[in-house]
Amino acid sequence: MKKIILSAVASSLLFCFAGNCHANETDDDGQLIADLKCDSAVLKFNSGRVPAMEDFLTAVNNKWHFDALTSYLTEKKGKLGSLTYATSDDLENDELNYYFSSKILKRSDGSYLYAYIHGHSEGTGNSLCFFTYNSETSEFTPYKSPVDKISADYKYTDNAASFNEDSDSLSTYMIFLYNESDEPSMSIEHVYSWDGSSYKLEGANLWTDGKIKTDYDPEMKNRSKMALLDVDGDNIPELWISTEEGNCQEMFSLNDGIKLIADSSFGPPSFTFTENGVMVSDPDGFNLKYTSIRNSNPKDVYRADCKIEGEKEICSYFINGKKISKKEWSSKASFLNSTREIKPAFEKLLSIN
């Protein structure tokens, strides 16, 4: 059974936001077949008191009947007390197909936000749900998710989430690559802090097993922003990272390993694109390097190195490291005249690990 365990956290669970989520029943192949739509779910709780953790989890389980939650409530019955955090990691039985964690957050106005993460071990049918409690109707009602920084449904990408047991922070993950031990080797963690009323996005951490680096800056210092960009339209994003000033920028492939596609240590460089590749040129336009991308992997490399001698511009041209004539360059690289500029929505990068 495949478990998603991130080295950065004690517990993490695959999830999706309410919509394409599933729960409860499986077919012979272990695939989930019943939909969980927590954005429209109403959970019943008839007591007259402020619901505690056991009350909330019981209401969730009365609605969806999860194996892990049933086992947890049976094992922990009457023992949850005033807990504000609960997880199926505490169960003695670790062979369950489903995993969950839950958090109760007290808001500055005295009300409570009830959060629930539920995941299947094989990475299908997972959800992150938020509820508030209405004492007049004795119901938990859906609360619009304050956590919205998650990728599109990229190919080969798993999504995950975890609560921090020791604080009220929450992290979501996009997992792109796994190592031989089936542990994530490349993921993006979005960190949310609790401000007393809702979650606030602080920024992103890159977890890469130290594999994101360049020859001129192996430690990748001072990178402060990042973006995902699907350059070749294959639904597998490329990773673009940069210093705040933009004088150092890099783009990496995330398909079947981490590969450097384009980089620049001069600044500020110009990144432009065709339908299936990226071109980097220096501020004066004397030097450029274009890398075509196929299935999110670097393929052909076109390079022009120019300099001024006297009043003449002298250029050397290369395709995949082989020097070619100016005439051949004009023929084979003419498509570079139709590149376009893309300004991605960079977000704050907290660290590279």
C-alpha cells in the first residue's frame, strides 16, 4: 500500500478541494466510486453544546461512513476530551486504506472553524473541507475554503495537505517526483498561517533533495520567487525561479527527474517563448540560447554568441553544440523571430531545500 509521507511533516494526506473528490466505496481495483461534495454537505449534530472534536468527527462519519474514522472513533471513544487536533496516525491499525486529520480553530470572534482532511492511500478521492457550526439549526455548514493556492490538475502530479500539530498552520503540497523508496523527492509546499479568523498564504517552500542547482550557483542563494509554467502544453508544468531583482533566473523540467532547461547569471536577462521552447538572451541581445521542450524535457539547443570587434558584430552559431554557418542558422532558426514574452504570476519563495 502506497503511503504519502513527506519528510518535512509528520503526517500528510492526499487531497483535492471540494469538487472532484470521492469517498467510502471502492471497486475491485481499489478505486473510489462515490463522490464527496463537502462544499454542499450539511452535517447534523444535536446536542446544545459547542461541538468538540469527537462530536465533529462523529457528524462527519454519520454523513460519509469512513473506515478510518469509524475505527478511530471506536478506539478513542470518550478519550478525545478537549483535543483540537486528531489524526488516524494515532490508530494502532496502520493498514487502513483511508487517512484523515482534523483541526478545530478558535476564531477571534469566539466562533470555531472545523477543518477536515481525508485521503485515500493510493492518491485518489481526497478532500480538504471546512465547516462552521450553526447552534440555531444544530448543523455544521460548509465554509468557503480559505486555502486556494493549489495547482491545476497537472499530469503525474499528486496533491497533499497536512495540519501542523504544534501550531495552527496548514501546508498544501504539489508532489511531482518520487524516489526509489516511494517518498516525494520534488514537491512544492504552500504554507498558510492562521491569523485568528482564517488562513493566510505566507509563501512556498521547494523540497528537491538538493537536486535544483546550477554550475554557477550550486546553492541557489537569494532565490525569492517562483512560478509554474506549462511551456510546451503537455499538462506537465516547468518550474521558473528567480531572485527578487531578476538578475539570476532558472527554468527546470519536472518530468522524470529534475533537469535544467534554461538559466542566466547575467541580468536582467530576457526570457521569451515559442509554442514549445524558451529563449534566454542578455540585456544587449548579443547572446541567446534557445531550448526546445518535448514532453517537458529539454531537446534541441540553439545558441548564438556575438561580440563587437571594431564596428562589426561577429557571431558564432551552434545547434546542439555543433557550429553552423550564418546561412544555415538563418534557415533553421528562423522560427525564433516569432517568440513571445510571458510574464508569469510569480509567488513568494520561502526556501529551497
